[in-house]
Amino acid sequence: MKNIKDMSDQEIKGRYYSLINQSRQTFYEQQKIERFLESPLLMCCFMVLWLWMAFIFLFFIWIAPREGFQLFLIGGIPLAILLFTTRHYKKEWSQKKRKVNQIHYQLDAFRTKLEKAKRDIPPYPFTEASSYPLDYKATYPFDEYTYYEFEE
């Protein structure tokens, strides 16, 4: 990366806005993963599979061991797949969270360098909340700094 003093205003603006855009995209991906992990359907699947496994373990293993073991395997495979899938997505979510924090650190460091070099920080590209389609709450999933027009 070039020295801040040697960069043109257009290069500074491009670097600053690319960091902001990268932060927004990563934050949006993180929120998609979080929505999946907290979905009610996933929680219902977990509850049903764990209860099924407990039922099989308590009744069928002691009453009919051979059939109980077969049912235990049949019920255990979807549970194992679900556990491995959620484990993968939790790791991915923590990586996205770490990446968002790194990008925010880079943004703060870039702003600090601009202030030390006595250069203007580009204005934040605010987005009007009304420009998003079908959004009645005036927020957007990956827009951390939503701009609201205040009525006088």
C-alpha cells in the first residue's frame, strides 16, 4: 500500500469505500449464518432427534436390544449429520466475526493514518433507509450505520 501522503483523494476514497463495502458484505454473510443457526426449524429438528434417541435408548435397548440398536443407528445418522453441519457453520460464523473485527480495525487504522497525515476522511456513504425494497422497519441486515432522515 502506498503512503497516505502520496495517495490521491480518489485512491483514498476508493480504499475507504472498499473497506466499508467489504465490512458490509462480511457482516451480511455472518448474519445469514447466524439466522440459520438460530432458526426455529433447526431447533425443532434437534429436539425431535434428541428425544427420539432418548426414547430409543431408554426403551428399545433394554426391551429389544437387536431392533433397538438398529433404530439407534437409524436415528443417530441424521443427528450426527445435523451436529456436524451446525459445528461447521459455527466455525464459519466465528471466522466471519473475526474478519469483521479485522476489517473494522483496518478502517480505524486507515482513519487514524488519514488524521495523522492531515488528510480529509471521505464522507461515509450513507444509505437512505427508504431506498431498500420491501423494508418497512427502515433497517438493512448488513448496514451497521443506517441513515435516517429526520423530519423537522
